[in-house]
Amino acid sequence: MTLGDYARFASNFVCDSGAKEVLIGRDTRSTGPAIARAVTSAIMALGVDFGDYGVISTPALFRESLVRKRPAIMITASHNEPEFNGLKFVVNGEGASGEVVKASLREEKAAMKGFGGGVLRKRGPASYNDDLVKRLGEKSCKGVRVALDLGGGAAIPHAVPILRRLGCEVFPVNDSAGIFNRKIDPMADDLAVLRGVVGTKKCDIGLGFDCDGDRLCIVDGTGTKRSGDFMLTLAISRLLRDSDNKAIVVSQDTTVAIDELVAKSGGRVFRSMVGEANVVAMMREKGARIGGEGSSGGLIDSSFNNCRDSMLAALLIVRALKEGGQKFYSSVPSYYQDRIAIRVPRRKVAGALKELARTGSDADTTDGVKLRLSRRSWVLIRPSNTEDIARVSAESESEAGAKKIAEEYSEKLTELIK
């Protein structure tokens, strides 16, 4: 994408929205400022005002869009590596629908309403930090020791000040904006530095964020990196204590531990196609307040935000550690996941999936093919929506079991495609 592409896509989105003011934010990638200038110049030429938040996390900008009832544009490539960048379109606190995005990508550029009539206003700070502190309570987590790997990203202006206002002792690393000393996606990194800080500082928890602050990976008090599915299970268990709404929506590739947890509370789990937008859409359909995606540790609580909100998830877990100590980690069921990506043309996957579906009497074809192998083990095979990749996700009660299932079905898929 060229700067002209960014400007055109953003102009189309804003023009179609009919808004008089649009909010804008970015993560800490070096290309962000140039893209922001291209986007704001193009939008101002439409006669539309811009509220610029500078560096801000994606959840914080979604919250601002929700509270201010304004569309927003987040300049980020999320958990992808620093050389990439992109745009996230937000409509009243929710990710834009596929139809809106498709319309924004059209070749022709939106017609100008005027020229140079728009005004660029510096916004901030966002209400996000204050809103989270108010929700949890000042000093409500006093004494909890928290290690932070901010990954050089957009969680920097949020995580440290919020946790300190809650009374936590905070030990940050990788807190220089735009300096990336590990993989952007904390799920894909071993988080050795964070694990080391948890051990040397005797922390109760370690928190590792991605570049735009919507993904989270935790390290427990023993210095062990835990899965996104485990983190999501912990956060949902804390939310369920205080929620009368026990309907939970999670993606097809999320741990079965959620089902066990919710069943004990008298609730019900609904499963959507993979993807944040799909989870949010089904939450609305089912009237659910709580949802998420295990693969990214992505908690969604619609009473606060309509997107993955890693900071909210982190604070819920920190608060639970304050209340119950380290035993909170063992209060929820936990299983093992393994995920494999196979490079293959997407057009060749459909036939193979039909064959795999025939191998299971209760195959779920909501998103690809999901086979339940036992009460606590399953495999999901689905094509990527954006790349020539098929993804195989598996879960079992043992690490070796999950790995074996993922490898077995990866081989089956490969054979069927040949």
C-alpha cells in the first residue's frame, strides 16, 4: 500500500460514514506518522474534522469511539511485524463490517465536500485510563507485583499509569516506544526477558502486550508462560462472578475449558466463526455480554468495549490475584493447544475439508471443519481468510496429545490436497 492508498481508503470510509468528525490514533511503528499525515490531509480536504490522539492502544481508541459516538481510524498492523502497517476502521465503538470495509477499498476516491475545510484537533488524553481505574477502584490491587513487557508498543501510555493508580508495584521492560526487542506478537515469542523479571522481582504476574495493545500473553507467578486460552479462561471466570448474564460467545478455536467453566455457573457457551468481528456479531445476536478468542487471549466485555481488550483482561486477573493470591491460577480448568499453519492454495482446501468432515459423524462445519475427538480433545481445520494458508488447531489434556493431533491432521490435510 502506498500513502495514496491509505489516503483513498480512509477518505472513502469517512465520506461513506457521513461524519463531521473522525477520531484517529496509531501504534508506535515508524511508518505511523507518515500514514497519519496522509490520512488526515485527505480527510481534512473533505471538509471533515479530525480528533488526533497520537499514540494510543486499539482498545482505548475503540472506547473513545464508543463514548464519543464518532467513527475512528486506527493506524496499525496489530500483532504483525514492524515492517507492516494498515488501517482499522471503527464505527461507534465496533470494528467496521465487511461491507463497510469492502466499500472503502473501492478504486474511485470519495468526492470532496469542500476543500481545506476540515480542522485537525489534538485530542487526549483518552478517558480510557480513568474509566478502567474507576471500574476497578483506586488502590484496589495494592501490593500486587506486576512485570510488564510493553513490547515498545501502544500499551505504554496505558499499562504503567493504570496499574500504579490501582496500587500495584510495577516493573516494566521494553517500554521505549518504537523499539522492538522481541516478536511483536507475544504469543509467538518466548518472553524470556519478562519471565526473568517475574522471577528476579518475585512478581505475581507478568503481562506481555502486542504493538497496538489488544493482545496479551501472561506469565504466572512461577515464571511460566501461559496460553491465550488459559488467560481468557481466567478473565472470564472473574467476570462471571459479578455477571447475571451467563451467555458466553467464543470462537471455534477457543479452549473447551470455557465450556466447563460456564456450565458450572449455569450458563451457556455459543461458538462463532474465528475472528473478533464474528464473535461480536454473535454476542449481539445471542444477547451475550462476555466473549472472546483464546488464540489471542482476546477478552471482549461489551459493558466496557466491543473489541478485544487486553488491558481490561489483565486488570481482572490482577484483581483476582489480590483477592485470592496465587491459588487463582489453579481455580480454572486448563488444557493444551497446538496450532500449525500449512502453506497451501486456499482454493484447494475446500475439497479436502469435505473429505475430513466425512470422518466424523458430528463434524461441525461452522468455520472449516471441527471434529470432537473426546470430551476434552478436538481439532479444527480451516483456511485463512487472507493468506494461502490452512490452519490446524488442536486441543488435548496433554501437551504431547495436542501436538500429536495437530500433526496427524496436518498430514491428513496435506495428503488430501495432493
